[in-house]
Amino acid sequence: MKKLSIGSWAYLFNQEQPTNDFHTLVHKLQHLGYQGIELGAFAPHPNPDSHDTKEKRQKLRKMVVDHRLDFSALAPDLWSQKLWSVEDAAPFLAAFEKNLIFADDLGIKTIRIDAIEPITRVKEIGIEPKRLFDRCVAAFDRCAKSAAQRGITICWEFEPGFPINKPSEIVALIDAVRSLDNANFGALYDTCHAHMCAAVGANQIGDRETLPGGGLELLQKLKGKITHVHVIDSDGTLNEHNTSTHAPFGLGVLNFDQLVPELLACGVPNDWWCVDLCFWPDAWAVTADSKRFLDKLRHKYAA
């Protein structure tokens, strides 16, 4: 049976009353019956700076476990870094390493990364697509090898707000990094982002590229190359942050009766489905409903 977690960032971003206290968040998620929490290491939630000793990290892990939860993955705060607009990605790699040690100390086995810099910067700086791609591959190769030494898997989250968002580019990047002896590197398959990239072709540079089967076809193309899964609906729009609107289940167009059997067969090396309510204005209002929706699918397809 798949285990359900939810991303902690949903309760910080775009909320009229953010849940700043992490213990409160953990307590409420336990009460609602979630089995895990995905740690967004964004202040004021726990992060490498707020929990800068092994002792503090052990206390944090114990608090989560005492609430009968576990960490499904870590989403580090790397957005102040530069990845592909610079020749030298050393500051990005150093920030990643700091978060990697943090994840390891917390017993977290999966860490999320993305292409860091918004897609609007591609035109601003006029970077060649191949140079951008190659710089990402080189940096992700370093990240993957460092993570492998700690037994940690990397999931790269593709989305319309960042470059490398066409279906063929997504597959090519994962193949390129994995070809460098990085079996621990793969895609974070987010059901909403996949729809926006493969069915809508949102925010793509140059000729639009979509797949006849949309996000489902992209899922099939990525079979065996997916290292983590985020589940949420899509209404086919971008939000005010120029990325996919993560619409609550039932408010979008995705066919989960089609998606779920493929998700179960795609070869993900963990048992987590993480609900991603990123930027949804009132995340708590739909947190319980999200679990009920997924419980039905779990019992229908994964019991």
C-alpha cells in the first residue's frame, strides 16, 4: 500500500495565516491520518541553519517519529543560488551539500532539486539551450555522486516555471545524468507539472512540444526513471508565480483512474505519494479532503 505524505511548504507559501510552528503542523497531520511529511527546508520551518547541530536534528526526527510520521523527502531552499547562468556552480553545489548532510542526519532518503533559475532568465541573458542543458547535467552529476555516497536518491522536479520543460528535454536530461553512472538520479513526477509540460506545453521556448497522451504518455516514457511522486490535480493554468496551478483534487482535469495504475507500475524506489498543495491559498481547507481522495484510489488500485 502506498503511504501518504504532504509537503510542508504548502502551509507557508501564499497562506493568509502561515503555519510557522512545525510541531503544530506535524501534530495536525498525524491527527488527519497522514503517514509522512515532506520537509520543505524553508525558514521558519526546520532547515540546515535553524537545526545546525546533530543534537537538534535528532530531536527534530524524534518529534516527527513520536507523532507516528516519517519524512518522505527533503525539498531544500536553493532558490537564491545560480545554476545554469554561471560558469561556476560551486556556490549551488555547496548549498546542496549542506542540505544533503541535513537530510542524512534526519534519515531522509530522497532529496528534491530543480533547475533553480526561472525560465524568464533564459531570454534575459541569452544563453544557448545546449550550454544551459550541459551545465545542468554537469551540476546534477556532481549532486548525484555526492548523494550516492550517503545512500540518498535525487529527484529532479521539472515544471513550466523552469527551463528544460519540454517532454523530449525532460527525458534527455534524465538519460544524460543517469548515463554518467548515476542510478540514484531520476524524475520527480508531479501529476500537475507533467500535465502542464506534456499536454499544455506551457512556458516552452521556441516551438511548442506536447504529447498526444499528455502527462500519462510522459509518465510511460519515464518508466524506470522516476525516483519520487507528487500527486495533485491540474486545471490547465499557470499561477501568479508562472508555474503550474496545483489545484486540489476534483478541481482539475486529470484522470486519476488512468494515472494511478501507471504510477503503481512506473518503478519508483519508494512507497510515498506526496500531496503537493504548493501556493494553494488555503491549504488546510483541503488537506483532509486530499487524503480522503487518495485513500479511495489506494484501496481501489493498491490494496
